[in-house]
Amino acid sequence: MKRVFVVDDEPDVVELIETVLELEGYGVESETNGRQALARILKDPPDLVILDLMMPDLDGMELLKLLRAQPQGADVPVVIVSARTGQLDQMGSLQLGANAYICKPFSNRELVAQVEQLIGLPDFGARDE
């Protein structure tokens, strides 16, 4: 099963993203604390990370920098999902290595399409060929 890790300090947003992606067949893990999220991601890298920028302990930009600086996090696709809609935030995130940027409020279809584009459709277990 393809795994997505969601990092956002708003529990309602985390729950929404988890529900949407689980209904599509992805395995989802989450964390509301940036430092704890980074440790978990580096310990067992997921197929993709969905990351908020505005978090109190370790903001998304810093988390992205730290993730990209580690070999086990350098190639993990990252989608920023943020209420920051400014071009500087979007360009800065992409320059730091984010693969996509989605503004809140977001459409569920847009989120799923972006995940599918970056890591493909979910695996539904072993298939006989």
C-alpha cells in the first residue's frame, strides 16, 4: 500500500486529508508536530508527504529544508498544502524542493489528482498476473 504522511497542526485538516486519501486506497499517517513528524518521516520514509507551512514548533519551510538535507528524505515527494497564497511562499517552497503547492481551501479532487500524479494510483495488494 502506498503511504502518505500528513503534517499539519490543524487536526480538522489532518482528518479531512486522511479521510479523502484513505477512501482512495492510500495508507495515511499523520503528525501535528513538525519536529516529531520529521523524526518519523526520516525513520520510515513514506511514498509522499503532505505538509502545511504554518506550524508553531517547526514551520513547513524549515521542515522541508531539513528533510531535503537528509539522504532518506531527499527524494520523497512533498506537496505543500497551505493557507499562504502568496507567490513568494509558493516559489520559495518549490525552490526548496517541494513538488507541488496547493492553496487552502483546497478541492479534494485537486489533492487526489496531485497525489496520483506524484506517486501513482494506490496499490490494492498483490495482484495475480
